[in-house]
Amino acid sequence: MSGNVDELERSGQEPVSDSPNQFLYVGWQAAIANYFKFSQFNTDFRTEILAGVTTFMTMAYILVVNPLILSDGIFINAPGDLFPQLVVATAVSAALGTLIMALYANYPFCLAPGMGINAFFTYSVVLGLGVEWRLALAAVFIEGLIFVGLTLTDIRRQIIKAIPMCLKSSTGAGIGLFIAYIGLAGDPATGGAGIIVANEVTKTAFGSLTQPPTLMAITGLFLTAAFLVRRVKGGLLWGILATAVLGWMMGVTPWPQGIVQAPPAPSDIFGQAILGVRQISGADFLNFAAVLFVFLFVDMFDTIGTLAGVGMKAGYIDQNGELPRANKALMADAIATTTGAVMGTSSVTTYVESASGVAEGGRTGFTGLVVSGLFLVSILFIPILSAIPAYATAPTLVIVGVLMMSNVAAIRWGDLGEAIPAFLTIFMIPLTFSIAEGLAIGFITYPLVKACQGKAHEVPIPTWILAGVFVARFVFMTLRFSG
């Protein structure tokens, strides 16, 4: 679909819509529909709003999880209890990043402080290396500025272009497995699904059905699947709500303890990244440079992998394997990282959970506009949001994983030169718990296997360069952090 849309955009023609309701808008509704190009993407207000609410519901856990992780590091040298301030910083940075993506790039891709990189920020950088948290925020801030420069010079878009189609497709499938794994492997002691648990002998195993959260997650999975196969509009969202309410009624998790709570101003963490820049010194520079490199690498390729994977699922990737308006999407991501650091949180990145809204039909930035507004409003309703247990969102993550696996159909499995790197990418993303690591393995193996086939000339020079960068990165990380 996306290729035809782009041709119409270039020619200036107005595409014919399959939805007659799109031509009934008047006044401000017509202005919004025209700005977000509802006709070109065959969507409407109801679909976009529902997609936005669904995406927000699958992302809302970040409002609690991110502050919990960051507070472990920031609490060490910070005054008082900063958890409420971190909640506000998380919500506002997510709202701003998503708003920029929506208005500037017109994509339903939503942003928030990234999972995984927030754990690296706290446990590896602040606690492991002993880097002061303000200095760590300064690294995030500078990372964002570097991304702005790389986007302005078109380097980041060229990196996306250099990803072979088989890796774009496998990244989407790998992301699907990744987010399904996140949903299934939650700790039942904290309200997670617990369907997959750690095991000393087999590494992982099936969880215990004696755990109420596990039973609720399984029940929710069947409920959500039933909504989807019966084509209930908003089935993913209704699955989350039905599972949460059922869990509250059964006493598995407590009912919300309140409705509205006045949010505090993040005065103790706002702007600390700027102060951290002034702390960079010769003694800390090597550690700072290493941390900055890791932030750059993980954030860049998590974002690229997410844009490629979700973009593939939404039908945005054109016949040339490119994402239209890629630089706008990447610039939105870069600005979000910079502003997020100023707010006092780790790197803000494009979220794989955006796929849940895409699965509900969201195709324009209006989906993101809804998500942005909900993030801002959410700081008033933290008691309710924090009461939605992880087992209620786990079924949605699993279903989205199912939907994203359709990307494997585009992989030429008969050609081992593409099948091997594609499989390794799909396999490694969930098992390394990192989109960036999985994509790195795929990038390294793709040109090597092609060369063994005698087809090295088919691999573009930028792909070879990126493969070398990934190898250098693995060597650097091994030497720097092996101790």
C-alpha cells in the first residue's frame, strides 16, 4: 500500500478512499483529517483514537517501571524520594517525543524512555561503573545531539537503507517474539504473567499454574484471542481491560487505591543533564566515552530496528526497502532523546508496542497525538494506571507478536544466503533481550554468508561498513566491560 501512497504524494493527486465517511468531515475535523492525510491512509477518527488508546494501554507500564529502575541509581546521591518526579518525567518525555513524531513525521510510532537501556543506565553505568547520575544523564543528552547531527546529514536514513530486506522482515518477526517473550516472562510475584520462568537446568520452563497471575494471564490470552477472531473492534484494548477487571474482582491484584493524584514538579531532576555536562573531566572521560558509545549504539539500532519492523508490519516500507519520511521520524526520535535527558530520564526511543496500535488500524500521526495526550493526562491518574497488572497487558503483547510474525513470509527461505542471517536475527532478538544485538548478528552474518556464496558483489558497501562497525563494537564492549 505504501508505495502507491508515496507516488500519489509526489504527484500531488488526491487518492480515492475506500471509506466514504472520510469525506463527511467539516470544519476542524476536516482540517485534522487533511493534515494527517486520513484519505491517503484509508483511516478515520474512530480507528485512530482506538489505536491510540490501545497503544497507550500497552505502553502505560513504563510510567511505573521506568521510575522504579531509574530510582535505584538516582536515589543514591539525590535528595528525598524522587519516584513521583520520575513518573512525571517519564510521562512528559513520552508525551513530547510522541507529539513530535505525530505532528512532524505523521507516523503512529510512539516514544518513551526505552526499556533495557534504562537498566543499563542504572545498573551498569551508575551502579556498576560508579558514574554520577548527572554525568550519565549528560551522556544521554549528548547522544541526542549527535543523533540530531547524524539525521541532518542523512547518515541515519542511509543506515536504514543499508539494511537488506531479509533483515528488515526478520527484525519485525524478531520484535514480535521479543515483545511476546516480555509479556509471558513477567514475574508473577509482582503481577507478571509467569508463563515462562527461569530454570537452572533448562534455562527456561513453563510456569506454575498455582500462581493466580499466571492463570489470569492465560485467561486473558483466551479472552483477547476470542475478541480478535470474532473481529471485535478494539479487541486488544478490551482484552487488557477485561483481564484487569477480572483480576481485581478475583482479588488477584488490589483495586486502584484512588483515582486522581496531583503530580509533583520534577524540580530535582529537571536540567540536571546540563549540569552533568560540566562534570566531564579527564579522569572520567574514558568511562564517559564508553558509556556514550553504548548509548549511541543501543538507541540507534533499537530505533532503526523498531522503525523497520513496525514499518514493515504497517505497510510503510516501499518497493525500494525504504521508510518514507524516515529522516523526519529519526529527527523526532533524536529530539525526544535530547529533551528526555533534560527532563531527567534515560534515552527516549521509539517503542515496539506501537505495533499494537498499528494492529488496531492506526496509520497516521493522529494515533500518536492520542497517545501523547493520554500520557499527559495520565500523570493525574497514576493510582489507576499503576493498578493495571502486567498480566493484563501480557496477552496483548502475545497477540501482537503473532501478528508481526507474518513478516517471515517475505523472507526467501530457499536462499540460505538470506535465510541464515534472517533466522539468526529472529532468534537472537528475544534471547539476547535486545533488538540491537539481534540486528547486529544479522548484519555481521549477512555479508559473510553472501561472500561464501560468491555473491559479495551483491552486498552494498554501506552494509559491509556497518558489519565492520558491529564487529568493532563487540570487540570494544568485550574489552571494556568484560571485567
